[in-house]
Amino acid sequence: MIETVKYDARVTGDYMRLMEDEEVLLERGTQRGIQKSIIKLLEFRFPISEEISEKIGAQEDLKILDEWLLIAAKATSIEDFTSKISCQ
């Protein structure tokens, strides 16, 4: 037997807020993961300053972080990396 489900705007609103919160947390987790990956990659290859680490940690745009990860992988020096990210 199928029962009719009553629409309740409060429940729907609460659900939508939970979904938005989950999306925000997922995006923040992704940002943090990419930031850490860039820093680890650079630290493995070059000595990096706290200033560079902080700049990477402050960047929240996923598209830019993805670009920075590729730049870090291709960089020939820390100066090469910083000059290329400062152009963005």
C-alpha cells in the first residue's frame, strides 16, 4: 500500500541546508587536500618559505589550486614556481 507523503516546507528547507553544508565541507576538504599536496610536492623538491606556504594555504579557488599543483610539478626551482603563480 502506498501512502501519500505530506509536503512540509520546514523539512525540505532543513534538508536543503544540510545538503549545502555538506557541499561546502566537501569543497573545503578538497581545497585543503590540494593545498597540502602542493606544499608537500614543493618541500620534497625545494626548500620553501613560510610565506609561500601561507600563500598556498590562503588560496581557496579550486581552479587556481589545480593550476598551481601542475606548476609545482613542472617548476625547475622555487623561484620558477613563485614567479609563475604571481602572474595569476
